[in-house]
Amino acid sequence: MTPAARTQAAIEILDEVIAAARDDGPPADAIVQRYFKTRRYAGSKDRRAVRELVYRAIRRSGERPASGRVAMHGIAEEDGDIAFDVAGHGAAPRGPNEAASLASYIPAWLEPELSRHLTPDEWPALLDRAPLDLRVNVAKAQRDVMASAFGAELTRLSPWGLRLPHGTRVDDRPEFDQGLVEVQDEGSQLIALACAPSGSIDILDLCAGAGGKALALAAAAPHARIIASDTNRQRLSHLAPRAARAGATIAVRLLDAGKEAAMLADLQAQADVVLVDAPCSGSGTWRRSPEGRWRLTPDRLDRVVALQAKLLDLAAPLVKPGGTLVYATCSILAREGAGQAAAFLGRHSGWTVQDAGFDGGRVDGPGRLLTPAHDSTDGFFVARFKASC
């Protein structure tokens, strides 16, 4: 591919990413992969160059651009090496009336929603390249042995974590096949740590998804009785093979949307720990999915905040007297974090705030906030509450 053809390819992919963000379509990674499946002529250098252009444009624009050309012309204003072709064999040069996207980190409407800790000097880190972290399955392997096997660094905050160099392959390693390690961001590991897994306690992972945190809980407390529940059948179906590989015993409970309370009635006041890792804006993972900024709207944020409150109200009666409720979101927005936790305390008497149970992060209302700039983790809010006895 010529340089101008690479530019045109990036524009075409960006058009699809923009449409997918607007219409709740597939993620950017999937769009890039699909694009090149039908263009076998593109070599590895071409694919890598186009991908870098696409993600450079996505990271540069906090606001969703009108088109791929608008996004690419924004880059070209800053970089004269972006190639265009007057001969018609690639991306055409910018016309006299064509717009160019403005550079920004955060959509303007979201700036007032950020946690108080997210000052502008921290914004660039929200879009940095994310590290590759592993969680060692401490029920089957020793952390230092796995660190040596992978040539990895020990993570600073999680006692189970390893950090690998960028580009390291994991899924083709025997340690992965044997369930000795799982890919999991250090911040996500800390949510499991906040549950203080130990002994033979009863733990309900209310919004388990594909089960990453349930697996971490099972590894740390092999004798605990763990139930992983969710309303998403497809995501929850991934847990069983992962648990088999890890040698973990985790009960799975698929819930019907709208009937969650009835389907969990047998667990009323039975759980030592209930984890509510709630659906959220995903703003804490923008460095992994930067087009997530383009997907979020005020209406979507309102809906997810309402869902979080509903889930907390669902979880509270399931905690036994003296038990623990852990609330977490992969978000850097105040309404989903400190605001949501404070609202829970306002609705429910008899609950006290506990320390999150890990070092790192910063106190943010009733909980702690982890951020890429401060903690080198994804962005997470975690709060831990104790029920009255």
C-alpha cells in the first residue's frame, strides 16, 4: 500500500468506528480485523501502520468526529507527514471547506462529571497504552515462580499480580492452558482483594459477567462458597470453561432481567460478602477502548447510574448481619463512584463505611478511586460497606 492508500484505509475504518459508536455497533478492534480480512493484499507493515493511524485519530478526538476524513485532517494539521494523493490512488487532499477535528481528551459535556481527583494534568494518562497484567492463580501456583517464567515484574498493589512487557503472548503458554495465570488488570484484582476472600465464607458476585473477579475470589479462598450471577447468558457462559481450567468451584446462576430479586430470594441475609461490580460507563478503560468516549451520551449515563442504584438496593438485603457489601465500577465519573456510594448510604441506614482493604488509590467520598496516572491501573472506584449486626 502507498502511504496515501494507508491514509484512505484509516479513513474508511474510522467511518465504520464512528458509525458503530453512534449506533452501538462492534468495537474498533473488531472493525479493524474485519476490514483486513477482506483485503489480503495488505501486508503486516501496512496493517500495523493503518491501525496506528486509526487509534491515533481515536485517541486525539474526545468528541466523536463527523467522519473519518474530519478525524484524519485533524491529525494532518499537526503532522505534515500524513500522506494524501492528488492522483486519486489514495486519500484525496483536504478541500477548502473541509473541517478538521479538534484535539481533546474528554468530551466537553463529561468534564463536569469527572471525579474531583481527575485534574487536567491526569487526562493524558487516560489514553496511554494500557499495560498487560496477569493474575497468578495462587491456589495452584506461586507468584515468584510465575514471574520468573514470564520474565515479569511484580505489580505494586496487588499481591497476585504480574506486569508483562507490551506485546507478550500469553494465550499460547502452557501456564495459561494449565490455569496458573489469567489476564486481569491490577485494578480489577484489587476489587477482589477488597472482598477479603478467606476461609469458608459465602460470596455472591452479583454482576459476574465472564467471571474474572469470581475466579480471583476462588483462587484466594479455595474453600469459599461462591455464586456468580448475571442476566447476560452469553457473558456468563464463558465462566465454566475458565473455572475448569483454573480448577475453581463456582456456582453459576443466570438471572432473568426484572426477576432478579425473586431468583435470589433464597440468599436473603445469607452472604458474608456481596460484590456489586456494576455495569458502568467504562470510562476507566478508555486507554483500552478509546472510542468508548464516543459511545457515551448523557442519556446512557443517566440510565447506567439508575441501574447501579437498583443493583445496590437489590444486593443490600442479601448480606447477612455484620457482612460486607463491596461496590465497584470501572469508572472515573463522580456520579458512578463517590456520588453513587453516598446515595446508597443515604437510602440505607445501619451501614458503615470500611477501608477498601488495599493500598493505593485516593479517598473519594465513601470509597477509593484508582486512576491510570496515580496508580498505573485502569480507572476504578471501590467502596466497602458493613451491615449492622
